[in-house]
Amino acid sequence: MAIGSLVVSLIAVTLVVTGTFFFHSPFNVHPDALDRKPFALVIGLCYILPIFLGIGAALFAGQAMTLIEESDGKYRADGPAFFAIMIGLPSAIVGILNCFALSQFA
């Protein structure tokens, strides 16, 4: 569960970095230059999905850390769980900030 949440948080951070640099790229892609369906797909994938993935990864990593602590040494994946929290929560926060910036941009 800890390694799975780490993978999900890495996906969230990848999407949020992609969303951060999508409209601020050297190509300067403006929302009016895209069709509606691909634009909605980009907004969903790069702006909204990282919020849910980051929060979900942090929650599952917290549950995994609780299970690891209660197992009395049977499980030992507290490192990936810790990094999943440390990557997942900032990804969600940056995703929220990206959504706010996009609403101000559009």
C-alpha cells in the first residue's frame, strides 16, 4: 500500500508539473488556440486529477504508516509511505494553485 501510494504521488507530481508548464511554455499555447475537447482533457488531466491523486496518495500513505507502526516490525515500508505524503500533498496544493491561476488566466 505504501509503494502504491508512492507511485500514485509520483504520477500526481508529473501531471502537476506538466500542467504548470503547459500554458507557460515557450510555445505559448493559449486556450483559444485549442479545440474544446482536447482543452477539457488537458484541464482534467493536468489541473484537476493531480489534486485528487495527491490527496488520495497522502491518505493511503498515512494509513500505510499506521499499519506499519502497528505491525511490530512485520512490515517495513515506512520510507515510501513518508515520501508519498511528502510528494502527494505538495502536488495537491500546486494543483489547486494551478486551477486558481488558470481561472485568472482564462
